[in-house]
Amino acid sequence: MPATEVAVKASLACTYSVNLPDNMEIVDVTNAADGNGKYISGTIVSFMASFRYAATNVSDGINTLEPDADGVYMVTVSTTDINIMATTTESGNMLNLTAANSDFIAVDGDVLSGKTNHTIHIADGATITLSGAIINGGIICDGSATITLVGENNVTGATYMAGIQVGGLGTTLTIRGDGSLTATGNYSSAGIGLSQALDGDALGGDIVIESGNITAIGSQCGSGIGTGAVSHATARLGNVTIKGGVVKTIGGFDSDGIGVGCVYTNESTNEVGTVTIYDDVDVVDASSIKNGESIIYMHGDTDVSASKNDYFSIIENGERKIIYTGNPISDVEAQTYTGEAITPKPTVSLGSLNFTEGVDYEYSYSNNVNVGSSATVTVTFKGDYAEFGSVSKSFNITKATPTVEPPTSANPKYAGACVALVASGSSNSGDMLYSVLMEGGSQTAYSTGIPCADRAGNYTVYYKVEENDNWFGVEEQSVDVTVELAKFKVTYVDEDGSEISSTDYQYGTPTTLLVPTREGYAFVGWYKSADFFGEAVASIADDATGALTFYAKWQELPTLVNKGTVGECFEISSVNQLYSFAALVNGVITASQLPSGYPVGSNICGKLANEIVVNENVLDDEGKLNTVTEGGFRTWTPIGNSSKQYTGTFDGQGFAIKGLYFNEGSKDSVGLFGYVGSDGKVENVGVEDSYIRGLNVVGGVAGYNQGSIANSYNSSSVAGGDNYVGGVAGINVGSIANSYNSGSVTGGNIFVGSVTGVNDGSIKNCFAKSGSPVGLVSPAGVAFRDETEFHDGTVAILLHNGTNGYVWGQNVGTDAYPVLSNTYDAEGNLQPGVVKFNLEYVLNEGSNAANAASTHSYGTETELPIPTREGYAFAGWYENEDFSGDAVKTIAAAAQISATAQTVGENTIWTKKYYAKWSFAYTITYELNGKDAINSDVDNSANPSVYLEGVELSLAIPTREGYGFVGWYNSADFSGEPVSSIAADASGAKTFYARWQEIPVLAGNQCYEISNVEQLYGFAALVNGTVSVPADMPSGVSICGRLTKNIYVNGSATNPLQSQLVKDADGNVTNGTSFRTWTLIGNRSKQYTGTFDGQGFAIKGLYFN
């Protein structure tokens, strides 16, 4: 029925109401209600639907409430009344026992669940269901009844009552279902049957158990199923029939599991009817059965008591009797052969009675490996079920279908040897057999061996597995296989060990190796070992097999600058690059070996970037071949030959090539260059510490020169077995200029020369050491100079002054011979060479400044330092120790000074000496008479502070802003004549006084403006040349002057000159010395030619007498 709304007025006390709708009731509280039925805060109130009612949509007005498993709801009292709202409806047959508040009668169709302490009566003829019920007040059947079991149920009788008490005589209690029931009697009463009969007779009807898992327990003197205790009365139960299920009965003291309870007096009667058990039962486990020998055993409708053991298994242990039907071991399905022991574990159970492996039983096996029907699994019971003994079941083991891993194509590659066609297959049943059929051939017989192929082609490989005792066979199957010619990896490795690339080559096919390129290098070839041992390899043979590795050998190329332009040229900075340049010219390196765009051939351009040392110490201290280390020298390959004449331009850029070694007495055209063609050009290069020996046409720079050689030299040993041997060139039909040879030249005939063996060309400004070979005819253009002239810069200057010979230089004293400049400006232009001389100063107790020039370079003026010596003045540098000749202040740029040689240890040092001359010095004091002594406005820096004894000294003219210099005077009053110099024979300290004359102000238009008497006198002095002024100020007879005010020379406006004159009788002025005498502007020799503008002003008081 619908919820009832209850209006409640809140209590003013500290207790609060919990108001329930109709058909709901409180079942428990944690604090008792007060007199008004209210509860204090914190009280937990439990409530549920009334018996035979159900509640839904339960809430406290705010929250929806959920029941527990028993249908109980709970709220906690706070500080307000609680109004519970719910929808309640009649529950019908679904009865929650928890809500029962008294004993009641269950009627037909009722389903009981929950828990109650009340006693439940079952109406006569009613069928009820126990579904998870706990009944502690017992069940009493008011007549015949049927109980259906669902879930787990527990019934305990009320005091002195059976757990389930059957109806009277003629009634039947039937129990069935899939659930379980534990029924326990109370105080000497049966679990299922009759209560004790102590105060009167107890008579009951039949009991029929059809199914379920039932445990009946008698209390004290009560039976499990049957009667209770009897005293002075009669207890008689009808028949007990068990048709199925699992039934376990336990009687009390001196009572039966199925039967009767104990009898207290002899006057009592205690009986049970017939016990019948059907073979559909799972287990009947009774502590004892009354009149057990009279049990009727049924198979369907047939009494099989006489042959019960054919239908039942009966175990007796004292009074305990266990009866069960069927085999507790489930059937075992046929098992498939595995090659190992097969151990199936069938289910062990009796109806709903389950057993636990290891606790209640164990498995054992026999004949359980091979195929057959004799395999057995045995279950041996133990523990509480040890009485069951051992039970066995047979099962079949059948043949297994093999697991086959089929063979797969081995992806065979033929490389000259028979190759397996497949990767072997496998089977767990035995050997796999193989047969093979090649396309166009015939199939081979089966065998266990893996077939192989001895050629490339298409094959079919057949395989099968034969049947045996335990395994089925596998019918013939096949796999197609294609055999290809084998391919192997070829790896190309660079010199540094890094991989260039890799690819495959095919067996049976010759393979040409790739030709790589590398910027800055020429490819020499591929080698099988990283140390390049053996011959280079160009291809892979057709019978080669296996992975191959080839190592690239490279030859470093000179750096190609200005690539692809007119100025394209190889820049050589290392030994290997020099050899590569020769190989490029001589055709040893071809275009196919070069990176794209690299030139090759006899006309390529080359230049040195630095000095190149091919071998060290090729020559000994005497200039001969150093035989001690000769075996370790790298042999030189001359650049160019008769078939590959060098026709390019080679610029050594002032650097030398050292350590060339060529020692083959049968070879012609030998040198740094073997053959320079008509368009070839070699310049600015030196050949040092080298040994060059051939047969004919041998030269230091070139064997045969048809082109031009300039600004080059040889200081090495050149030798020829026959003719045409020269220090610079063996044969010259071109031109040689500004070059020299200082090395040894030897030959077997008369055509041997220090510069060239034979000359049929032009030689200009070339030099050789005196005494060296001249040749058949000394060619014009070769000058022979002694050793000294090579050392002291003479030859260097001559070379330097030759046509385009500016690159020559020499650090005299350091460089034994002329050297080439290798210095460049910011634009990369080769700078001139310098002939440099060492300077030595003989200071004669003086000292030089730290920055005093230590060398003099020919072509550059060198200023000699001014040394100092305390108490003396420097009188000059002299080339002679006796100070003869003139003193030297600077060394002229074009001067070729004569240096002298000195031996210092093992070295010869060439120097030029200069001797310092000293004179005693006297001090000069200048009284400048400037503005004042502290803030002088006079510049007298041009005058020295000392003068030297014996040396005439001219005094310089100082300057002063706004004044002209009149002269130096010996006295402060400027008496006497001005002094312009100190005589050579003067001695002692001197003091000179400067006299000044104020001069007019020079205006912007270069005209002097005169504003006072001193400026007027100064203007006259400027015209007359009696004062000196700086050169940038005008002076002389043509200068301009103008007055800016009236000027009184003598007298004044109030006392003019005329009034001051005193004259004698003859009219002569007698007081003239009182007046300043005027100096006339201009004279006969200084006629004034300028412009003088008085600008309207007057000059007054002039006195000239």
C-alpha cells in the first residue's frame, strides 16, 4: 500500500521522533526511546517492512535508503525529527522471516527466507519452499506437507521439539529440491521426525526424501530421522523412504541415525516403520539404521533387496552404515597418445557430495603411456572416506596425429658445391622422409637425408611420415624450391676503415669493381688487405665465393684552387701532393681516377704552398750523398719526360723543395723536372739537400729546358754518367734568368756546367760559384762569384736587381746564399725579397735604445740609433774604428754596405760594424723671458740642452705667440750683439737670454692690426727683418698693416712731445735721451712695398734725432 505521509511537530526537547509509514516497524535501537517514543541524537534506529509486507522507495526525505541482506534499514537520529517515506505492498508468498514477530502458519506456496526464532507451522497439504532460511523455533507439520529446498537452510527445533516434526499418523512429509537442509532436534528430539515422548505418546506419519543434501541430527537421545526419547509412553513413526539425494543422519546417545531414540523405561514403546532406499540415491550415511537388516532396497519399482549388492555399495563400520549407488569416478574420455604418461583426473563425487583431492582421495594410474584400452585410473579414498576403499575406471589411449613442422625452402644459393634444398622439417612421431624431383628429371627414392642441389634450377621436394603403433602417418606432401646462383656481399672500405659502400656479386659472373672518386685524391686501386700488400685488384673472378672486402688506396692530390676558371691551379703543400702532381703530368694518374672537373696532363698549373721536404739529410756535411741512410730514401719521379713534356706553369712561390733522391745512372732527362716543354714555365723555386744522378741531360731544376726557368736555384748534388749535366738545367734551349747554382755538379764529359751543361737558348743574370764547372763554352749571362759574394749579399742584390728578380733576398749572416721571398700581401701577390744585413754597434761605453735597428734591408733607408753615455754627447757613427771619414746618420736605401765575416763556433756570421764617437758635453741654460717661469708660452724644443766640446752648434730660433724673436743675448739686459751659435772652441756652461718684440695681431685677411706702441715697433721690425716669426706668418717689405687707434709713442694728449722738448741756444734738443727713438719702417735696402692704412688714426710723439 502507498506510503503514508505523517506530519510531525518537532519536539522542543533534545529528543527526536523517527516516524514510520504504515506496515513498517522498528526492529532495533541503540538507545531506548523516552516516554514520548523519541530518541536522543546519535541513536541508530533499525526498521523494516512488517511481516508479509515489502517496502520500496524508502527514504528519509533527503537520502534514499538501502536495506541490508535481511531487509533492515537504518537511520541515525540527528537534531531534527526523521520522517521515513516508503511504498509498502503485501509480499504474497515471499516471506522474510526476519520480520516475523510471532509463530505463524506457512500456507501453500509460501517461500521462506531470512531468520526467525519463532516456530513455523505448515498447513495440512501445503507445499512451501525454504530459500536460505534459518529457523531456530523448528517446523511443525500440521498434516501432510512438502518442503522444497533452495540454497542453504538450517532448522533447529524449539525446546523439547524435533527440528522438523512430521504430522500425525497417515500423513506424509516429502522433502525435495537442489538445496541443502540441516535439521537439528532439541533436547532428545529427532532432527526430522518426532519430538520426545516423555509426557505422552508421539505418533507420526511417513517421511519421503526425494532429493537434496540433507543432514539430520538428533539431540541427546533423539534419532537423526525417526523418533525422540520415550519414557512411559509410545513413540511410533511411519515409514522412511529415501529415493534420492545425499542423506546424512546422526543419532544422539543410544539413538539411531535412522530409527528410534532412546527408551528411558521398559514400559515404553519406541518404533519406526520400514526403511526403503532406492538405487537413485547418491549417498545414505547413517550413524545407524534401526533394523538395518530389514531395509528394503529398490531398483525402480522392483525390490532388489535379495541382490542389493548388484545395485548398491554398502559399507558398514560398526553400526555406521554407508550406502551409495554408482561409481564415484566420472567416466574418462578417450585420451590421445602423447609419448608420455597420461594422467587424467576424472571428477570424484557422489551426487552433491564433493570430495577434495589430497584430503579425501588420491589418484594412481597403470598402463597409461601407449595406445590401448588397458589404461586405468584408480581413486583411493582416505581420511573420513577411507571406508570407500579404492575405485577404478579404465580409459582408452588412441593414436595421435603427428605434429609436423614441414620443411621450408632453404633459399638455396648455388656456389659450386651441393647445397641443401630445404631446412629440415620435423615430426614428433618419428623420422621425416624426403624425396626430390628436379624439373625435367625423375623423382628420387625416399630417405631420411636432406636433398641437395648441384646446380641452379627448379626443384620439388617431397616429404612424408610413416604410421607406427602410436602415431598415424602423414601422407606425402611437397614444397617447391628454386635454386639461384649465390650472391655474396662485397664491401668497399676506405683507407681510414670506414665503409664506402657495399653491394652483391654473383657466383659464376665476373664482376668489375667500382671506381670511386674522392675530392682531393686520385684513386690508385683496390687491395685485398688493409696494408695494400700485393697487386691491385680490378675485378672479381667468376669462381669467387664468400663475402669479400676491398680496401681503397688513394693518392693525395694537390689542392685545386680556382677550379674551372682561367686561374685554375694545383696548390702543393705536402710530399704526397708533389708526387701526385708529377703523376698527373706524366700520365700515371688518368682522368678516370680523378674527381669530376679535375685537370690532368702535361700543361697543368702547379704552385707550392710551403716548403716541401721529401727526405731528410740526403746530403752529408760535405754535400755528398749520405750513404748511411740512403736505403731509406724515397725515390723521386721527375715531372715531365720526353713524351710528356711539361708545358704548364709551375710557381714555387719562393719555397724550396728539399730531399729529392734520384739515383739511376741509366736514365736521361732527370731533375726536379725531367723535361720542360717550349710553353713550360718554372719560377721561384729552389732545390736543396737533394741528390740527382742520371746518365744524360741531368739538372737540379730541370734535365731538359725548352721553356723558361726564372728566379730559381739549386744547392744540391747533380751528377751525370755522361753528358749534358748542369746545376740548373742539363740542356737549355729555352731561357734561364735570375737563377743560380751553388751545388756540386759532376759529369763524365765536357758538357758539364754549373748552371747548364749545354746552352742553346737565353741565360740572363745567373750566377755560379767561382771554380765550379764552366761547361764546353761559358755561356753569356752566367757570372762566377766567390763564396764571399754569395754570403755577403752581393749576389742577392744582383739577382734582386735583375729583370723581375725582386723576389730575391738574403738575411746576410743567417742565409748562406740568396733566398726567395715567400711572403704574400692580402690579395695573394708575392712580395719582393729583401737583402738584409746584420748591424753591429761598437758603443764605446755608451748604450743603445732597445729598439735600435739590428739589420739593414737593401732598398729601404735605415736610420741609425742615437746612443747615450752619461757625461758625454754622441758625436756620430763612423764606419772606421779611428773615426776617419764622415759620420753616418742613415744607411741609404740603395747602399750596398760591405759586411765582414766572423766565425762564432761552427757558424760564420756576416755583420756591418759602426763605431760610436763621444764628446764631452756642457750644459746650456735658456732664459726664455716668456709669460712667466711656470707657464711659459715659448717653444724652445729645437735647441739642445748641451753642446759638445769641439763641435760648433747653431742655436735654433724659438717661437712665442704674438711676438717676434729678436735674438739670443749673453746678458739679461740684452747688451751687446745677438748670439747665433756656440763656437767649436767654446767651453763651459752657457746661459742665453731670449729677446722678444711684440708684433701686431694678424687678422684673417693676412693684414696686421696695430693697436699700441709695441705693436707699431714690431711692425717696423717685421718689415725691416730684425725679428724672426714662424714661417706661416707674413714678414718682409710687402706685408700689410693698419692702425686700429691713435698711438702716442712719446708724450700724451695732455702733454705732447713738443712741450717736453728742451733745446739749447742753437736749437738742439738736450733731453733726447728721455725719449724712445723711432725705428723707421723700411730703408734703402728694405723698401716698403706693402699697404699701410692709418684708417684715420694718428701716430704721435715719434722721436728721431
